[in-house]
Amino acid sequence: MVAAFPNFAAAAAATDCDGRSVLALAVVHRQSHLVPLLLARQAQVDAVDADQRTALMLAAQAGDPLAVQHLLAAGASATLRSGDGRTAAELACDRATQRQIQWRCDAQDIGSRLAKSPSLPALSEAEAAAERSRRFRLRVECLPRGADSDVLEDNIRLMLEKRGTPPEYLTVGVDPITQLTRGHVYLDYAERSKARAAANLDGRHVLGCTVRVIEEGPVFV
């Protein structure tokens, strides 16, 4: 639908009464599937609202890891600060999202300092930091909704450990108010081969549900 608007560039510059762009509104309303489409149509990734918050800050605050992933991949700045002086990592509502953004923030900070220095050897330090933060992510869907997050996490971990594919990080999608599960989890692996092996979980039964596994590719945590 986004591609159907020939004057999208002009529309993308419009804001609501809170100064939020189309991209920011997509994040606020948890329409993360629209984020890459909007970015592909040249939406300004670091545009700020009336509170000086970027789309990345809003995604972090909402706890939307997929939106965060898309925005970081598009080059969103993790070092900018909101009107109250906080970065996206400091606004994150969960530790996994905070780690994901903080790694990028550190890498961008190093890169910024290196750009002001003629010392090229240090450039590899930033690249190495980015490489260390890369993880291969799977999204496991069709899990029970409204369950206790700890019970679901324990069941998923036990199953993966028995299969020899325990993840480095396991993040359960939960409702920010009730803290009950939303029916999906994210699995992060340091190695692509292990992520692909874990993807064989697709079609298996977990707590009475037949799960689907989606490979979301590399992310930075």
C-alpha cells in the first residue's frame, strides 16, 4: 500500500499534533511490518517528534524488537538523545532491547571518534565490536497466548537444550501491561549454523501448539 502513493516523500514529511512522522506513528501503533516499507520510500529514519524522540527511541520504549532491528539496519542513530536527555537504550523497556541498542550505540560512538582521528588501525576495533554484537535471530510464532512468560521460556529452553541448540538469548514477547505472553519468542544465536539447526523446530508441538519458525536474519544486540 505504501508504494501506491506517488507523493509519499511529501506525505512522509507531514507530522501529527505531537510532531510524529508517518514512520514514528507506524512504530507507536506497533505496525513494525510497515517500517521497512516506509524506510524504502525514504522516510527520515532519525526524524524527531515534539519531545525530540526518534522512531528508534519510540520502538525501544514500546519494546518492539522487530522495529528496532529494521531501524538499526537502516542506520538509525543510537547516540541521539531525547528532550529529557535519554538515548534509545536508556528508554528501552526490556534488557534484550537495551543490549541490542547499546551495542550499536557503542559502535557508533567509536566510529564517530575514529572519524575525527587519522588513526586507521583503530577502525578495526569498531568493526570488531559490531561483529561481536551480531546475532542470527529466529522468531517462533503460534505459541500459547496469555501464558506465564517464565513457564513458556522454561519449556522452550528445555526443548532446545534437548535438541542441542540452546540460544544465546531467548526473549519472550509479552504484553507490556499484563506481562502475559503474546504468542511468540525470539531466539538469538552467535552462529548462523546453529540458528538454522534450531529452525528445524518449525512444525513441532510446544505446549499443545504447532509452532512456526521465521528466520529474521542478522541483528545487533
